[in-house]
Amino acid sequence: MPQAVELRVNGRVQTLAVDGRVPLLQVLRNDLGLNGPKYGCGLGECGACAVLIDGVAARSCSIPLDGVAGRAVTTLEGLGTAERLHPVQQAFIDTQAAQCGYCLNGMLMATVALLQRHPRPTDAQARTALQHHLCRCGTHLEILAAVQRAAD
Ligand code: FES
């Protein structure tokens, strides 16, 4: 049953009349037009749908809207702009870390969260932070290089 839910997404506060049990990912993509987070598995396993919730990487396909009421949600669109990319976005471009690009939303959001906790992560810390983000193209080495480049 739809109810008024107050959302804070990318610094903007808005109230939506949506069933609070609906996954956050669905609301971001379908109601707010934020297509950075991708639908992959829908089961919390692939990482394609990652967002930051109060600065912590989380899987938006597995979090009901009620779970983020009053919390700060950041999507890929909230990191940088086309004119002024976030340093992590620029690092991924510089290292040519993308092939198909479908996993990149999750990789980027997880990297941003990692660098907030560990500005100079070890390779092991980077691998741990990204280990549950699936990339079928196999650009893992370039992605790990991008993490280190972003930390420089
Ligand atoms: Fe959310 Fe795969 S779509 S983890």
C-alpha cells in the first residue's frame, strides 16, 4: 500500500508515495530516473545495484524503501558530473577499466566507500572491498589498478 516516504538522494530531499516494501533500486530507477545503479541479479549477490547509504556501500536491490527513510542515499549520479568527474570515475577511465561497463556502477561505489575508510588501501583491502562485485568481462586487474590510481 503506497505511503509517503521521505527520501534524501544525492542531497535532494523528496517525498514519494510508494509502497515502503519496494526495493530501493526499483524506486531509484523507475521513480527517480537514476539509472546509474543497475539491475543484475536482484538477489544482493552481484553488486551492480550498489549505492552509498550514509557513506557505506549497500545493495539497493535488497533494501526496502522503508530501510532508507531519513538516510542519505548517494547514487552514481551523485558522485560527479559529466563536466567534473569524481576522481574515482576519472581513475577508471584513465586505466581503461571498463569493457561492457555493466558492473562499473558497483565497482565505483564500492571504491568510493573503500577510499573513505582507507585513503591508501593495500591491494588486499581493495580486493576484499570488491570481491563480491562480479565482472564477467574480466577486467579485474585494470579495476584494481584504477583503485590504486584513485588513491594517489
Ligand atoms: Fe543487486 Fe545484483 S542486482 S546485487
